[in-house]
Amino acid sequence: MVMMHVVVAGAGGIGGAIAGEVALAGGEVSVVDSWSDHVEAIRADGLRLVGPAPGDERTTRLPAWHTSESQQVAPIDVLVLAAKAFDNQWLAPLLAPRLADGATVISAQNGVNEPLLAELLGSERVVGAVVLFAAEIIGPGLVRLDWHPTIQIGELDGSPTDRLDRVASELGPGIGVVISGNIWGAIWAKLVMNCMSNPLNAVLGGRARDCREQAGPRRVSLACGSEAVAVGRARGHSIEPVSGIDAERIFVGGAGGPGAADLAADWEATAAELGEIKGSMPTDIERGRKTEIDSFSGFISQEGKRLGIHTPANESVYRMVLAIESGARSPGPQNLEELLRVLD
């Protein structure tokens, strides 16, 4: 089989981990990124991966291009978009001329990006995907992995296809690839989980696990999850479990219905899986960067309005994050009381 050219656009934590692991396994991989120092470091010294095992550091050489040099990228067989979701609006059209006939496009990003990518690049090219690991960029040319990279992919109509097998074969030697017949359910489960943690962490500060371990934040977290499940169900999705918890339990118990106490205990028990990470959104706020709140709580709020579903918890978190971004509000535990009032 002819080797496919994989291009990862956005070589930060997730994108850098995918590109590095696939390249180390012998794949033909290039990266495209907008951070000049990162691109130059990869060109000079290679892409370095640290972890997931203690003391584990590996380096791979691969072509690296700045986004301003996109016209020099060789024809793309598999495009993995791993930049911030809000960059798709300009990044996808930028790389569209480089897509080969029959190219496959994958979003390794937060949120629900497939409809926009289908509109920009053609629905026949887009495969659904969910990232099942964590990684971060810790310096130019340097990426730290918290877990071995694994992604889930699937056709948006749920059908089994040869191209899923081809993409899995191409990426599989380097990263784990799971083929799903319910990729929308997996995408939505990841969105529910993100709405239950990432934006709330940005509002309250602290660690990601605090929203599961502490009673007040946990109540808001579960309410956000219940609303997100309600919106996903209204869209017709059969939502996969969220951190091992059935979505129906989150829908009912998160709204204070039967099983609420057991759900709270089970959600608290999942906190250990988060370790000491903060999450991407609190980090973005600390560094003065634009967040992906429109892809999380903002998206649930917007879809809820479209579908006639009340989403007060997500709406409140959304507005708070926007206020923090603008400098009108500060993150911290002082925001919790206002969020809890919305639920009463």
C-alpha cells in the first residue's frame, strides 16, 4: 500500500503528540503551525516528545511549515486539524488547495467542528474524531504527553468504510486508533465532559478535579452536564458514557432528579483520573489568550435556544468566561455563589 502523507495543522500539545508518534513509527508526516519559534525549533532540532513514562524523551525529524508557507506543503492525503477550534474558519480554507483527491479530514479538536469543516472542505472528506488523551506544548519544539495518544474515528453516518481502515492503518503504528460506529455519540460525550469541567475550572480557578471533588462546584458541573446531554438527545444523538457514567444518569441526576446523590458520588470518584492538570481553558486565561468557550458552554447555550431547551447553568458559565476574558471579572471561588443561585 502506498504511504499516505499526513499533515497535522496545529502542532501544539495534541497535534505535536500525534505528529511525533506517527513520524516515530515511520509514517510520512508534516506539520503546519502559526508559531514561528515552534516551527524553527522543529526544523533545527526536531520535534521532541517527553513522556508519558518518566524520563522518556524522543526526537523525530519531520517537515515543518509556517502557515504563511502553506503553498509549499506536499499534497495532503490525511489532514489532521489540531489548532484551536476557532482557527478552522481561516485554517481549513488555507490548506484546502493542498488536499489531494480523496483526502480525508479529521478534527482532533475540542467541540463540534465537523459541520463547519464539511461546509468549508466538502462533506465527503470529513471523518468524525475524538481525542482520548492529554498533552501540552511546553516550549518551542517540545511536547509533553500525559498518556499515549489515542483517537476515536468514525464516519458521520455511522457506516463502516474502507477509508476508516486505511486511516487507522496509517496512523495506527504510532497512535491508538479506535473505529466507532457511533462517532456522534462519542463526540457529544466528550463535549458533555468538557462542559462539566473546562469552562467551570476557568471560572472558579484551581485544578480540573476540583469540579468533581468539591460539593458546590460538583453541583454546577453536573447541572452543566445534564443540560448538555439534553441538547445532544434533542439533536438525535445516542450519547456514549461520560468518564464511564451513563449519559442518562447525568441527564436525570444532574438536574436533581432520582439518583442525584449516587451520581454525585460516582462523579467524585472519577476525579483521580484528572491528576493535577488545570485544563486548557484556565491556562488560556492565565496567558491572556482567547478561549474556546464558544465551542463548549456557548455552543450548548446556542443549540439549547435553537431547540427550545433551557440551559441556565451553561449560559451562566458562558457569560462568566466572556467577562473574565474581557477583564470585567476575575476567576476564583467568589464566582461559585452566583452560579449556585442560578440552580435554585
